[in-house]
Amino acid sequence: MNIWMFLFVLVGVAFTTSQLFRLVDLIERPARPRRRTAQR
């Protein structure tokens, strides 16, 4: 395993981890009303 393969694996793991955290944040975020202008 050379340095380029290690670099690509490292970038892939970092990208996958960031997407996983975004997905968890999206699930845990409470649903907000989309139309705030209609309530005024």
C-alpha cells in the first residue's frame, strides 16, 4: 500500500464520516415549519 492509496483511503474515510454526521444531525433536528411568511 503506497502513499497515494493511503491518501485516497484517508480522504474517503473523512468524507464518509462527515456525511454520516450530517445524516445524524438531519435526523435529530426537529421538523421546522417551512412557511414562516404565511404565519404573519
